[in-house]
Amino acid sequence: MATRDAVTVIGRGTHVRGKVAGDGDLEIQGRVDGSVAVDGDVTIEQGGLVASDVSGRRIVVRGAVKGDLTATESIALEEGARVVGDLRAPRVAIVGGLVRGYVQSGDGQGAPRGAVKSAAVARPAVAAKPAVPAAKPAVVAAPAPSAPRAVQASNGSPAARAAQPAPQQVAHVSRERAEAPRAISLAGGAPAAKQGPPPQVVPSLKKGAKGALKKKA
Amino acid sequence: MAQARTKNTVSGDASLIGAGTRVRGRVTGDGDVVIGGHVEGDVVVRGDVTIEDGARCTSNVEGHAVTVAGELAGDVSASGPVVVGATARLRGNVRGAQFSMEDGASFAGRVECEFELPDGLGEDHAAPARRR
Amino acid sequence: MASTVIGAGITIEGEVTADDDVVVQGTIRGKLTSRDAVTVESGAVVEADVASGPLSVAGAVTGNITSSDRVDLQAGAKVVGNVKATRITIADGAQFKGNVDMDV
């Protein structure tokens, strides 16, 4: 009989109380209480009842599991699956069934803190946005000689620089930021206003989205 | 801070926060919301919420059906189904009537669906806490 | 009833209770109980008391065997333990150490 590729089947009428470990694939149609740790694929069939942590290469669940699932490749929950426990794998697909527990998939980071490749790919302008105000004066000063309003208060207030809407990319942000200082300057002193609320906005952007999310979250 | 003034550019009652738009503040309403841009602030609507691929939200999201295909840092509370697409990057806890997730999604958070395990497996186990 | 197969690379430490027939190719340590037939194949290791219907052994069993039916030890079998069964055959080449009780 083959050794490495043998499939183990825990039949519908079988109840295992203890540890199941080893190589090969495992198909659970019956009940397992204890722990399951195999190198191969684990399939918990509809009607299977597993009160146990399960670890394997690929785990497919169509039955009920009370325990954590950890896979080195993937976890898939299909119609009929009922899982109370954590799911951890590089790839997790839940196409049916119900889950209650912590799920970690992909790189396990979820939404990243900081400029992300998808954002950069979709809209380079957006990613460049935080960079521009934070950039060296040369970048901003060059295109914006014509709007001297904020140049005077150039203690380096990025808000001031950004208020000069010269760079195209900064357009949408500057629309927002430009409004703020303008509105405030109408209400009060211009130099004071420039150092007021706008810096709250800009520093978070200046450091990149990372800073923004840290402060806001 | 600018409240979201969403424009009706999508059919029906849906509002759209386009890809080039950045919102800082709460987004609330009765209809559906489709988010393609950046939102920092909670999104609380009666209708469906869709976070498109390329969108980035730092928001707690409440709605009926919630579909996440972009980036979301925040919790989701849906009275309907929650769908996490293959391009999604989601960090936060999810509560919904149903939950589905496509292969390829990056997700870190708790999922809470209401259901009972079959007899023979007992009640909820509190074990996950120790893992984290 | 679907049958249960414990594959060659698998080790179960604990109790296995089955309504269906069981084929053991791997290792069981603990207890094995089946209402139906049990087959311990060549290469399998059962360090457990076994209670079953008909039992066929070609591998190694260390433990007491209680069968409601017949017990057959094939060539290559190695059984250490007491056997209670209605009938028993021990093939040439099988190794056996223990008592046999055929009073049912």
C-alpha cells in the first residue's frame, strides 16, 4: 500500500477521541475530538463534527468545526460549513457557510498603514500627493513663483506651500487645504491662520497616509 | 472639516465618492454608497456600501449589504451579507448576516456570524483569545 | 455505512470507536472499538485493546482482542495479547503470544 499518499478516512460512524497526526490526506466524515495535525490536505465533510484544532496543508470545511484551523496553503469554507474558531492561512476563501472567529489571510496585515501599491497603481497622483508637500522646497518653489501669498510666511509651513496650487497633482488636496487657510484668514489674522488648523491637516499627509491613519485611528 | 457631499452619479439612490475624492468626516445617509476614493471617517448608511478596488477607507462601516474590494481599516457591521473581494485588504472586525470571502483577499480581524453549532459540539468556545 | 481507513502515514493516539468497518494501515495507540469488521494490514501497528466484529490481522497488534466473531491471523502477523473470539485461525508464519478464549 502507498505510504505517503495514503488517504485516511474517518467514516461517518466513527468517533476518534485523541490525537490524529502524520502524513497523507485526511477526510473526516465522522467525529474527532482532540487534535488533528497532518502534512496533507484535510477535508471535513458535511456531517463531520470536529471538536479540535486542525492543521494541514489545505483545509476544506463542509461540516462543523469547533477549533482553530491553521493551513500552510489554504483554507476553504464551503456551503454547509459551520466554524467557531480562528482561521489562519495565506489564502482563505469563504464561499459558503458561517464563521465566528478570528480570520487571518494574505500577509495577515489587512489594510496596510502607508502608501500601498494598489493606491499607487490606481492613482499615482494620490500617492504623490503626500510626497509633494513634504518634498524639498525646490520641488514646490519651482512651479509656484506666482502665488506669493504664503511664501512670506515661509517658516517652511507646508500648508502655505501647498496652498499654491501649482503642481497639478496637488490639485484636489490643495482645494481642500486652500479653502481652510483662506476661510480662516478671512476670519482672523492671516499669518496666524496659516499656522493654525492647516498644519493639523498637512502633517498627517506629509508623513504619508501612515501618519494620517495613526493619528485618526 | 468637509462633510461628504456625495453626488448622485450612479443609478437609483446610490451615491458615489469617486476615485479622485478624499473625504474626511462622517458619511451618513439612507441610500447606497459606492466608495472609490479615500474616506477617513465612519460610513453609516441604511443602504448598501461598496468599497471599490483602489479605494482606501479608514472607517467603521455600517450598512445593509457591505462589499469590500479595496482597503478598509475599521469594523464592518452589516444587517445583510458581507462580501470581501479578492482585491480587498481589510483590517477590522466584521459582523453580518452572512460572510463570504474570495481567495486572495488579505484580511485580519474577527468575523461574527450568528449561528449555532450542531449538537455534539457544544457552545461557543472562548479559546481564541489566548491565541492573540 | 462508510468505512474508516487509517492510512499508512497516520498515527492516532487515543480512542477510535466505529459503527462501520475499520481498515488500519497506520498506527493506533490507545483503544480500537468497532461494531463491524476490523482489518489490521501488513505494516500497521495497533498498540491498543481491540473490540470488534470479525478481525483480520496481518500487521502488529499489542493488546487484548475481543471479537464477537472470528479472528484470523495472517502470515506476517504479530500479536501479543489475549484473544477472545468465536473462532480463530493462525496462519503459518504468524506470530502469537497470549491466551485464547473461545468460550462465548
